[in-house]
Amino acid sequence: METTVIQHVLSRLYKLGIKDVFGVPGDYAFPIEDAICSDNKMRWIGNCNELNAAYSADGYARIHGMAALSTTFGVGELSAINGIAGAYAEHLTIFHLVGMPAASVQAARRLVHHTLGNGEFDLFHNMTQSVVCARAIMTPENCVAETDRLITTALRERRPVYMGFPSDFANSPVINATQSLAKPQPSDPVVLKAAVTAITNAVSASKTACILPGILVSRCGLADKAAAVVETSNLPFATMFMDKCVLDETHPNYVGMYDGKLMDKEVTDFVEGCDCVLGIGCLLTDYNTGGFTMMVDRAKTINIMLNSTRVGSAQYNNIRMEDVLTELAQRLPRKDVPHPKARDLVGPTNQDPNGAITADYMYPRWRQMLRANDILVAETGTSSMGLAFARMPKGATFHNQTLWGSIGWATPAAFGIAMAAPDRRTILVTGEGSHQLTAQEVSQFYRFGLKPIIFVLNNDGYLIERLLCTDPEKYYNDLAKWNYAELPKALGCNDWFTARVTTCAELDEAIRAAETCGTGAYIEVVTARYEASPLSKKLQETVSTLYSA
């Protein structure tokens, strides 16, 4: 049988390891969705809306390395574009498959639905230019070459790509269907040797050095290679907010979280006092650098990025991170650098059990419940800031949309994460403001037999906004008052454990029940309006000044 355009693309995605496609159906995308459902190797994962689907694909890609998303023309792809932009900012590989009106309809400039009624069909495709690393309209003639190009670019940049399918072309046979496998461009051997030599010399000449492994280590699936560099060199390492858990926090060389001048002075003094700081895929964003309070001399820093490396002021291009790490694991000298031991800044749960739930109790209690290999998803805001400095058990990971910071991301992202790792325990902590944007995706956990533990932190409004704005009592920070603990049942999660807790004892009891109930669990945690974590308060002092300057 002849291979169609969409069949060819799906077969290539399958060879990459993608078996699930998130999305919302639409008539222009029916050829894509029909092909997915007809392929016994692929699975369609329907979402409640396209934005949630994009967030779910984001979460899935964090665990699986890449993901696929399908939406229809115009209304669907624009609903998803915010999630795609977040994946671009945070270096997540998503293949966005968009069903388009037939090529003949486009050529005739017919006024069809899901358009602006002006006969123009390239408007939405062009809108994606800034939030994808490559894009193409797939045809029978270009399908093989463009699929290769898009895959190669997506894997090199670790960012989304856009694949448009006119509905008539999607089911047309591929012309010149000889398959070739996309291969990453190899490192320039001369430049690679020079960069590795420069790094080795800088580390050798230093009396004190440390490593800052960044989020790109995780995005590229290079944790083992980065860990090998740590083992070879014996250098201590710290991580920044966005980079939490890219390497195991139980490792003896781990010194803790570095967040500029905001938290843990011992770690700050150590990192900023080193003669050489070796970054591996670090992004120096505001939250990573403690509101740009980071004070490390650029001349003594190194940063190994996806396809380039900087050593001091020298730049080395066309070399892959994987190759640099492989060489360093063989060549770096072994050093013995005195360093602090990582501390858990989330303290003990020593509050009055019958008292109201405080930040001093809640975050330590959540830390206490974590197990090896857990996946913790925390919404951007006070919840993630309260958990970022909890030292994670072996194999556990922490996920937060630190850079893009799109409200509502965490709930559907946790669903995508749970779909990618159904054998691991997924714990979601979200604020009620964020949850109101995307709460309907809770229904998908139940639909696919997943059993997360979900905490909805109800502090009567947008707390992070209250902390950052000039007048915290402005009514734009208020929310509609939902009965959160009743949502799971309304969303079809009929046998889940649910609870609404207002005291420390009730939270403790609910957590114990959630861990033994055998179903999904959903717990509304009620605190006072301004009950905030230490980092949230520090940011209130620092970031509000920064952004108002």
C-alpha cells in the first residue's frame, strides 16, 4: 500500500519513540486524527481544550523527551499557541500537527469557517514563527525532506516545530517515499578539541571550582553524562530554581540550591567564591538568579549550551553539548574541593496540630511525604517557591514552568507527566487561582486510570500577585469562591478520595488517607490569605523593586 503524507509523519514520530498524541479534534484535522486512531502503534489522548493539550504535551515532553500535539486550523492552533510558546521558552520538543483546509480551498481563497473571512490562509501559520524553531506546510512532494528537516531541527534546538497538513494533502500518497533518518549535525572536531582543552585548563588552574548543571541537561536526556563529569572531576554542584533535580539531590557532591542573594547564604558564598564555575546548560533568568542578585564574575564562568560553549569571553560554536560532556568525563582532573553539604531548608513539622495550616507546617509536611522516584509538579507562584528548597529523595524530580510562568500550566502538565510515567507517583501542588484556569483536566486523570495526589492551595486569591503588586488588596486579586473538594466528583472522578482541610491535623490525616486510598486523591488546603513561603517574601522585597525600576 502507498504511504500517505500523515502516515509517513506518524511513522517517523513513532521511530523517535512518540506513541501518544495530545489534542482536540476538529474537522480540518480529521485526517490526522483518523490516521492516529487507525494506527495500532499510536494512541490519541483527547484533552478538554487545546491550551490544556499543549500544556499536557509540555509535561509529557519533560519526562519522555518529546511529545506530539494535534489541533485544527485557526481556532485550535491559536488556543494552543500559549502552551507552544512556553515549550519554546523552556526548550521542550513538541511536534505540533495542524489540520488545515484543503489546498484547493486555499487556492480559491474561499470564505470558510475558522478563518477571518478574508481568503487568507497563511496568517496563523505565520503567527507561529517566533514560537517554533522550524515550520512547514506538508505536501506529497516535500513530505520526506521536510519531515527530516523538522525532526533534525527540533532535536538540535530542543524546541517545538509546526507541521501544517492541508486536509487533501494529508491523505495523498507520498512522492519519493524513500525514508532517511534524521541525524544531528556532528560537532566540529577542531572546535570541540579547543573548547574541551580550554575548559580543562580553566578547571585545572582553579583552586576552587563547582558545577551548575542546568535545565538543558534534562531536556537533552544527558543527566548520565553530566553525572559522569561530576564523578570524574569530583567537583561539587549546586542547582538553580529552574534546574532543580536535573541531577540527583542525594548525591554527596550536591551542595544545595543557589538563588543569588535571596536564599541559603552558605551556598551563595560557596558558589560565588569559587575560582571557576562550570555551567552545563544554565539559563540565567530572573528567577534562576534570585532577581539578578547573582554575583559571579563572567570571566571565571563556563557554560556548555546545546550547540555552543563559552569559556570566559571565548565562544566555541558548532559543538554539541553531548560531545563536550563525553570528552570532559574523560579529561577533567580530579579535584578535592571543600564544600558545604546540602541542607533541607524546609524545616520540621512542629506546629500545633489543632492550629490553622501555616507555611511552616504545610511545606515540611509535603516534603515529608515525598518518596524515591516521585514526580512533584508545582504551579508557578508561592507553592513552587515553598517547595523549591525541599531536598528531594533519590530519583525524585521537580517540575515547574519557571521561565514562561503561564498561570494554569501545572494541572494539565501534571496529566501529561502522569501519562508519560504511569508507573511513578505524580504529586501536583497548585494554587486555586491557577487551578481555576485549567481544572477541567482533572477529569482526564480519571479517564485514563491515573491516580495522582492533587493539592489545591486555597489562600483566597492570587497570593503571588498580592505579594508583588503595590496594593495587595486590589480586587483584581480576588477570585470566585469554588467548592474545590467537590470538583472531582463533578468531573467524573467518582471514587477518588477528596477532602477540605483547615488545620494541621486535618492535613496530616488527609495525606495519610491519600497515600493508602488506592485511588486518585484531591485535597483542598485552606490557609490564611498571606501565608507565604520564605522565598515568596524575599521575592516580594527584591523582584517588585526590580520590575518597577
